[in-house]
Amino acid sequence: FAETLRWVPECPSGREIDAYDACTEMIAVLDPMRRVLGQVRVHEGSAPYMMEREFAPILGSSMLPFKGSDTAELTRFGVHPDARSQVVQTGHGAFDLFTLLLKGAYQWSLRHGVRTLFAVTDRRVSRLLQLRGFPFEAMAEPKLMPDGVTAVAIRMDWARFEEHNREQRPKLLAWFGQGTHH
């Protein structure tokens, strides 16, 4: 986020830490040498979300009407550019690291009773998620950011994900339902 997107300033230590890290959990994909290939930060609904503060202009007059103990926000979602073509082979098919991170978010959500996810992402990523079976819905009109990215606030209900993929992608849903991988 600092080096590639330049959404946050670079830190001499190389660690991107902000005030939200105190009340979040990280889900990561590591290589055999324990280097991070991808990550997503999960923020429970009890504390303010980034989209309420830093990304408020993207929401415009929209609110987070269902924010609560059964909601979470995904932030710092990304896969290292060198790892974007890597896949994980499973008994249910081959899945990229981006999808593996979403499986981690699903498993985390199940353990914490979270049914709805919120995020702010590039509009292209939102479309890609929908094509891959993740029924994220736009919460407001996309906004052009100063860095040239068209960002959109999105929401997804895991029940809709399960219903959609029960018919459309049963192998994906079966794999998501399996326990976490280390």
C-alpha cells in the first residue's frame, strides 16, 4: 500500500501500522519461508471503520445501516504483484491467492458470527469479485480518487454468497466450508 499504491506514506521500518491495527486481525498467505504473499485486515464492527473516517467521501450520504457485532470491514487487502499468478491446488479445484484470502475472511467470519462485510476497493476489483462468485454490492457511486483509482464502497452478505455459490460454484462453496489452512 505504501510502495505500489502510495495510499499511505512509506515508513523506514517497512511496517505499515496505523491506529486501526490495535483492533484488527490480519489474515495472511505466507510462502514456505514465511514471507507475506498476500494479506487482508479484518476490523470488527465494535470500533469505527476506515470507511466512516478516511473513506467517508466515497460513501457520500450513505450510512452503514447494519453496522454491529455481526459486521466487519476488510482493509489492506492485497496480493504481492509477484504472487498474483500463484494458485493453490485443492480437491475442489485451483484457486488464486486472492480467493484464498477471501476464504480466510469467510472462516474468520464464521468463527466471529460475522454475516456482513464492508470494504472500499478499486471498482475493477469489485467487478472481479462479482465475476468470481462474491456478490459484493456497491453502497454508493464510485468516486475518482486523487491517485487516479476509481474507488467504491462495497458490502457483501455471506448468506448471499452461500446461496449464490450453492448453485453457481458448488466446488468453491465446498472449499470455503472446509477448515482453515496453515
